[in-house]
Amino acid sequence: MEYPFGPDTRGYYTDMAVTLPVGKISKEARRLLAATKKCLELAVKEIRPEITLNIVSKTIQNYIESQGLAVVRDLVGHGVGTAVHEEPQIPNYEVESSNKIILKPGMVLAIEPMVNIGDYAIKSLRDGFTIVTADGSLSAHFEHTVVVTEKGCEILTKL
């Protein structure tokens, strides 16, 4: 079997998400999409060796809250490697425990802000899979897998 990225990539994962509009959407929905995508870009620009993970989390929270939106707190980004979800957990808001995690070259991370127009609370539906906002407001999610390099980071899931 031919592997597009070489045989040494077998058994490794990436993780990526985008929120796409369907049909005509409201100005409010366009604002939500733009802010969520922008905060992912800002967070990725912060990633480099020797910073604490909390800088990434704080960047997302500060930008989103400055836009009058809310960051989901019950779902987080994460490490990626031989499993889709690995340590460390990467909250999209400032958490004291993230101050202790120092980024090192070679770390592979899924940065994935999830943003709501209303409150940050979410709930799972009966199917155990579907997650919606608790207040019924709109939500958006953008995600990239990045690898920390000697000089910053590289986006592995860029389209």
C-alpha cells in the first residue's frame, strides 16, 4: 500500500475541524465564524518552545471575550499522536494547571476553540454523541493539529 506521507506516518493521527455556513446566514453567525477562526489563528501564532500552554489558552479566551462571545469550557483541545486524544488537555480558557506545561519541540497538539454566541454551557443529547449549547445559541468550532518546532510551530492540517 502506498502512503501519501511516507511509511513512517502509519499509526499517527491528526485532528481538524471547520464550521461552514450553509445557505444564507445571519450577520451574527458570520461574526461568530470570523471570531472563532481568528482566535485559532492568534492561538497558533503563540505556539513556540518554552512557553506555557496557558498562554495559548489565555489568548483564545481573551480574544473571544473581547468580542462579546463565550468559550466552551467542558470540551478542550489535546495532544495528538498514536491516539487522537492524548495528554495534555488544552483548555480554551485560562486554567492554573496549564501554567505548568511547557511546550517543547516535537509536541503535537490539537488547538480547537469552540465558541458560543450565548453562554459557554453545553449539553449532550440523548444519543450520547451530539453536543449542543445549553441555551440554544449558535456555536462554532475551528481546529488545527500543529507540531511545535525549534522556532515556533507548523500547522499539519492546513488546507
